[in-house]
Amino acid sequence: MAETPETRENLDPRQAGAGLDVSDADLWFVDQVLPLEAALMQFLLHNWRNKNDIEDLLQDVYVRVYEAALKQIPESTKPFVFTTARNLLINRVRRERIIPIEAVAEWETLNVAKDEPGADRVLMARDELARLQVALERLPPRCREAILLRRIEGLSRREIATRMGISEYTVAEYLTRAMCAIADILYGEPADLGRKS
């Protein structure tokens, strides 16, 4: 039987199965999916915290639903559309690693460790930094310059040698002496800094 506009209206797109053409998917989408838009928008608004993303999410749901319909039109449209929307939201949360604050009554109930250190750790860090500053000030000037270029500016031995106008071997010696002196000053007996450079 030849297909006419009258018979197309009576066509059940689900009967076509995997052999759907685009027009069948279009008919199903317009007849079955688009009428769900208001409810779908409510679902997205209720379940996604950034209201500016809602239009994009709606379009993403439509794309996924339509692409699936090109393969096979689902038996139950509404559950399929809302399951697709729910899965899209779950994937977005996983991808962005966002924990919606609204999902939890109080932040403390998440049992997530705070990123900020406690007061005791802040005081210990300040004390260690002050001791390191004192240790750096006690180094011979050339050793101090070499260690600052290496550890603060991140230069290689070759770059330090070029900047200081010395050999790489001498740079290695300065760095070794500086690290040993700093370790001794911070953690042990005072170092012998007698050799000036």
C-alpha cells in the first residue's frame, strides 16, 4: 500500500522499529516529546541549581532523545524522556564534580575535610618559615644566591652557572653546601659556614 498523507497520520512510528526514517522520528518527536516540554522544564528547574543552564540542558535532552528515536522509538515516551533528563543531570554532576549544596541540610553533614589548615598548623608553618629565613640569611652570599635561584626561581644548574658566571661544578658545590647548612641550622647542630665565597 502506498503511503499518503492520510495513511502517514495513522502510522505508529513504533511499528517501524530499527528501520525508522527521519520523518517517522520527526513525527514521533513532535507528537509525543514536545508536549512534555513544560513538565520537563519544571523537572530541570527543580533539579539543577544554575537556572542559566536550563535551556541548554533542555536542548541536550532533546538531542539525546531524538538520536535514540532514530534507532528505535521507545514504547513509553514520558518515562524515557525523564530518564534521559535525569541521566544527563547525573552525568553533568559527575563531570563537573559538583556537590549541590541544596542537597544537604548542613555542610558539616557531608563529612568532608576542610581545605584550610587549623590554627596550630598555621602557627607551625609561620615558625618554620621564620626559621628558614634566618637560615638563609646566615648562608654565605654566593651559596644563598645559588639556592634562591634553584629553589625559588626554579633555574637549572646550567642556568645558574650562566647567571652567576661560574662553572656548573661550582654551582653544585654551592647548592650542596647551602642545603647542608640549612638542614643543620633547622634540624641539627649549627653548620660550619667558615668558608666564604
